[in-house]
Amino acid sequence: MSIVIDRRLNAKKKSTVNRQRFLRRYKNHVKKAVEQVVNQRSITDVDRGGEISIPTKDLSEPFFHHGEGGATERVYPGNKDFNSGDRFARPRGGGGGGGAGEGQASDGGEGMDDFVFQIDREELLEYLFEDLELPNLVEKELKESSDYKLKRAGFTNAGSPDKINIIRSLRGAHARRIALSGKERKEIRELKREIREMEVSPETTDKERVEALRARIRELNAKIKRLPFIDEFDLKFNNMVKVPNPSSKAVMFCVMDVSGSMTRDIKDMAKRFFMLLYMFLERSYETVELVFIRHHAEARECNEHDFFYARETGGTVVSSALKLSNEIIDERYSPKDWNIYVAQASDGDNWEADCAKCDDLIRNKILSKVQFFSYVEITDRHHQALWHDYKAIEDEHPDRFAIQHIQEPGDIYPVFRKLFEKREA
């Protein structure tokens, strides 16, 4: 019988290490399961952890066992139905297994369920936003910043005892002793060489001269030892200075159409997209502000709750939302200090005479102020006039403007990744 004993040093946290190893090994399966979770959950529950299932057929674990060798005879008692060489029919129908759902029902047979395990919120977000970033993020200079951090700035000869640098102090003291005793050490070397030359020929050695030389050597060594091991001016302290701690400030304008043409399902998909964006911003940046703008025939700024849940209806005038966004940028968010991003969701419907106004606002006023403008059209119909106008802008400014099409909830996550995938410098 073989016994395998795990003597690794991580015994106290072995389950944590094994869990991370498991997640790395089945990373692709977990990512697919996370995508399904995003598409199936409601908006308020999308950022919580939960159960993730992996088909058992995709799991394989190494194990230790004895290989069969030599001639072996086994006796299985209790067999009254079969003899050696008998054949038996394959079981009919299905009968088990969680996941595939293939085959017919049966009153017998066995199967194995999918492997189900819990995943927490941080792990879910880690897979959800892997390899994503806000494009064209530019660090702006912060004004009136009161956030500072201490930074090493060399060494100083004065400071508090807790900031003393022992290695630098001892190195300086050693260099000082060498420099101050250089003359004496050189003389000692010459005296020792003279004594060795006298000892080579004992018949001509002047014993009195040798004793005098040794006395001089003892005198010089005593003088060297009188040098202080460390002095006050040998002490070196770590110099810490206060420097501003700049951080990237970003603002995201969330613009959503709530007109009569936006059905409940379309609004729900738009809400899911913005919720993903909201979680992504919270995870990616420390200083982020969100501006929510709902529009139909008129546009208004609202809070997060009203943006997702307030009930309004009316016609569709997209330029009203773009105009309001531009006014808010001019009033509150200077492009010199803020990274500005605009995300718009709509079904593509717009008052035909209004498309020219949208084109003018984006090209001549908004696009020069923002880092990135993303537009998602949520519809299963043919593209409307707004899509074609935006497509022309994307062709001219692919680094600042992007559009994507969402037809069903399963498209939300792939479209989100396309909009915010890492771009080459």
C-alpha cells in the first residue's frame, strides 16, 4: 500500500493555494461560465459571486496507483447470473449525467452531475474584466490636490533615530577611518618590510634596530585604534520628502434613449451594458465620476436610480442628450484635468432631421474634448439613420469613436469586451 504525504510549506493555507491552482487550470471553462452568468442574471445581482458549474467530462485529475503486472486471479462472490465468456447487452436509453441532456429517459443507469463550486465577487470580476482597459487613458495634472506621499530622496546628515541608515553610516565611518589612518598604515607596511629584510640574514641583524621598529609599529597601531569607530558626522539618515500623489481622474457620461420605441427588453439590455461599465470603472480607477443622462424628446441629468428605473416616454431627439453632455463638460469637467468618456445606448431610432445636428455636435464640439466615445445600438432590425451617421464618424476617427451592435442578451458581454479591449499604443 502506498501513502502520499503532502509536505509542502503551505499546509495552513493549502485549500487557498489549491483553489487558485484549480482556477488557473480550468480558466477557459470558468470564463465561459462567467459570461453565462452575466447574460442570465438581473442587473442588481450581476456583481455578486455565486455557483459556477463545469462539466465533469472536462475535469481530469492526476492520481497515484499501482500498475497491474504479472498474472492475477480474482474471485468475485455472489455472481449467480453470468459465467466466464458470457455477453450482456448495452443498457438502453439515457439515465443520468448533468449537462448534456441527451438520450431517452430510463428507469436505470447511473451518471455524474456537473462539478459545481462557489466563486466570490472578486474572482468573478477578475475574469469578467480580464485584459480590459479604458482606451486612450491620459493622466491629467491634478489641481488643488491635497493628497501627498513620502518618497525617498537620498540621504541627509540629520534626522530622527528611526530613519537612520545603518549600512550607509557604517560604510561612511569605515571610509573615514581608512582615510585618516592612511599615512600610519603606509608607514607600518614599510617598517614590517624592513624587519622582514633583516630577518633574512640573521648574522647582520641589528636587534636594537628591530626592537625600535617594532616599538614604532605598536605606537602607530595604538594611534589607529584611538580613531573613533563612528562619529556624529558619519551618521546618515534616509531623506523623505513629500511629493504630490497625482491620480487619473475620469468621468463617464452614460447616455440612454428612453423613448417610446425602446421596449422593455431593449431597456433591460441597455441597463445590463451600463451596469457592466459601472462595475468596470469602479474596479479600474480610484477617482471616477459618472454622469447619467436619459433622453427622449428632451434630455435631463439624473441619478443612478432614476437612470435605470424611472418611467418616462416620448419621441426621440438624440441631439438633446449630446447638447446637454457638451454643456456639462464645459461647466464641470475641463478636458485639461479630466479624462472624459461617453457611452451611448439606443435602438437607433431618431428624428430624421435631428441626425445632422448629432453629427455636428459630435464632430465639432464633443469629439475633441473626450478620450473615447462608444455607441451600442440595441435592435434586431435593420440599422437606422443614426447608425449610418455614426459609422461615418467611426471611419474617420477610429481611435476616438467606436460603434457596436447588440441583438440579444448574449451579445452584451462580447460587445463590451470589443469596445474596451486593450489597444496597441
